[in-house]
Amino acid sequence: MALFTQVPDCRFVVASARSVIGVSHDFQDDLFKVQKCPDIPGDRCYGLFAKHDIPSETPLGEYIGTILNRKQSEELCECKRVYLFQVSENRYIDASDPLNSSVIRYINHPSDGESSNATFVKRAVKGLGVRWRIFAVTTRDIKAGEELLCLYDETPGDHDPTLTMSKRDARSALRKRTAEVARLRDHLAESREATETQRLTASYWKRQCSKIAAAVSHDERQLFRREIAKLLPSSGNDSGSADSSADRDEPTPLKLTPDNLRHSDSSEDTS
Ligand SMILES: C[S@@+](CC[C@H](N)C(=O)[O-])C[C@H]1O[C@@H](n2cnc3c(N)ncnc32)[C@H](O)[C@@H]1O
């Protein structure tokens, strides 16, 4: 199963890592950082690098994005398809929107002479209204400064036992998610995608609030909403209302992203 498209020189390797997610459902964001890869030219030159030594079988975080079916995925423009992860026959994760995704989207495929040191695994997680989800996990000990690399043509470890997230874990994951969004926004503000911070759509914030509503108490919901409003003062009157489609884990409409803006006048964009 091809995970991403537009990947150079993929080899076929069957995934071996499974049953390794047990503790963390969200980001170990103190472990790694996004930075430019000297060897990758062009726009897609970022990668994920270890800040510290990371032991083998450490969960790194979740591959987050908009859930699409096959038909919707086929309608994506080429510039978005580079972040398209195929979970199953009719289920895809589109991480092309930097603010509706996670830094796991920056994990690159090994170049010639390199080998992978992490892999994607598939787990069913209950608790936030989401079914099959994809996590990146290290497959060997990694030294500080090394780039995290996953083979894109690996099939994620199949059908691990369902994991049920407690309310406490769900709250903690949401707090981390909010912090992650803030961190991504700072990163974007300093990068080529700076304009994205002005282009956030209200639907993103609605989905965030909807997930929050599924997991936490009234007081905590208010707290998260205030935090979200702080992140995006211009989100205005849309930040507080819930969008139930996210809770049902249904496909959500595509949004304007820096990718399709940047490529809108180029031949690469076939949408
Ligand atoms: C999921 S993205 C990874 C993050 C991307 N490097 C970025 O800066 O946004 C996948 C895309 O990254 C680029 N990429 C990943 N691994 C690569 C490699 N080994 N050599 C060249 N480009 C690579 C390709 O453009 C690929 O389609």
C-alpha cells in the first residue's frame, strides 16, 4: 500500500513494528524539532530531527489530518497529495494543512544510502470519536541530531487491538494538541508558510472545539476555547461553535492552504 504519493525511489518493505503504542497517544514534542534538510532541494525541504537520544520503540506522535475517502483523495491537487496517507482501502489522511495536522507530517523517506529508523503503525483508538489512527514509532535507538525517517511504502502494522482512551488521557491529549498548534503557528510564522497564519479558516477551530466538547467538562471547554481564541485573534465569531461532523469522523471539506495558494498558478496543481 503506498502511503504517500510523489515519493522518490520507494522500496517495498513489510512493516514489522506493532503493539508498541501503549502510553502516549499524542506528541512527544520535547523529543524532536522541524528543521531544513540540507540534502532536499525545493519547497519540501523540511524534516523531523531528534533533539535528544530516543530509544527504540518510542511513540513519536500521531499522523493527523483531514479524513478523506478514496474519491475525495483522488480529487486532491498534486501539491496536497504529498501529505496524503492511505490508511485503508477507502480511508486517507490529508495532512496538507499545516494547522490541521501534526509535525509528524514532516517525517521524510530515507534517501539513497540512508535507512529508516521509525515506522508508522495503525491503532484503533476510542475516546475522541476517531477510529483508525496512525502513529509514528522509532524502530531503533536514535542519536540526538539524527533525522527521523520512515519508509513511505511500508504497510502500517495491521489491526492492533483497540485502545480505549480514558477521559483523563483525552484531556491531556487535547492540551498537548493545543500547545502543538501554538508551536506550529510559531514555526510557520518564521517559515515559508507564514501567510497560513492569516488564512486559518473558522472550520478548523470549530472542529477543535467539537473534539474538546467530546472529551472534557464545561469549564475545561471554556478554557480551551479561550486558549484557541488567543492563538487566533482573527478567528472571531466562529471559534466557539461546534461542528458535529468531526465527532462523527466524517470527511470534512478541503480548505485553502498555502500549498494550493502557492501552486495555484503552476502546472503542478491539477485540481
Ligand atoms: C510527507 S512530506 C515530508 C515533509 C516534506 N519534506 C516537507 O518539507 O514538507 C513528503 C514529501 O517530502 C519530500 N521528500 C520526502 N522524503 C524525501 C527524500 N528522501 N528526498 C527528497 N524528497 C523527499 C517529497 O517531496 C515527498 O513527497
